[in-house]
Amino acid sequence: MDPEQEARLDRTAREALLREIEEYFTGAQPNRPAPKPATSAYRRRLQLATAVLLIEMARADHAEGRDELREVERALTGLLGLAPREAAILIRMAEHTLEQPPPFKAVTRLIADQFTGEEKRKVVQALWQVAFADAEIGPHEEYFVRKVADLIHLPFDAFLLAKIRAKEDFFRAD
């Protein structure tokens, strides 16, 4: 496939995914059960919701740095099992989605409803890893992670475990 065809395919896939996400978030109603994760389109929405949270975490201290963006990509490849190229595309899609943010509670509700307890802990751990990436945890970052953990119904002990593991990973990397 030549680069032009690949770019067209990427553009088409991105536009279709963004339409699906927009429809999901704008159609989301409180107390409406989330659809079951039967389709690849639904899995992509979960992936994008996760990427949106990670990008928001990188922006929480109002100083989105390269270290944080690298950590977002690393978290997406590890957490979601994506190839680096897929993670990079997902990051661009999340950034585009955040230009007109979906309702925050809809993003977290999707994760709360469909992720297991362990998957939720890993998402929160990834948020902490992004926060630790610049070696400084600001009050906005701390608040953001706590808010997400609460909205996805992560028990406090799992929240603490996620923070401890992220901190250990940070110090191991140095």
C-alpha cells in the first residue's frame, strides 16, 4: 500500500471512529446501561476513552511535556496492548476528541461499566505514571487522579496500590 492510500485509510478510520465516539457520548444518558463489549468498534471506544483520560492527565498541570506524552504512549502500548503506531494514532485521535471534550462523566462511566477491577487499577496506575513522568506531582494532577478513581469506582486500597506501583516504576526507570 502506498503512503497516500495508507493516509486515506487512516483518515477514513479516524473519521469513522470519531463519529462513533461522538454518537456514543452525545447519546449517553444517565442510568442507561452501556452496550456490551461485543464489537471492535466498542473496544476502540474504550481505548479512546482511556487515551482521553491519559491525555487529560498529561495536561492537568498545564505543562504538557515530552516526558508525559512519552509516558502516555508507553501506557497505551502496555495497558491496551497496542503497537506504537496504533498508540500514536490513538493519541492524535484523543487530542482531536479533546478539542471539543466529551462529557467527562460519560468517559469515566464507560470505563467504570466495562473494565474489571484490575483494569481500572491499571488505568489509574497509568494516570499516576503520566503524572510522575515530569518528576513532580502537582495539586491538579493529584486531584484529577483521585476524581477519576472515584468516578470509575476504584476501591481506595487499589488506588493506593496503583500510586505505589507507579512511583516504584518511576524510580526504577532512573
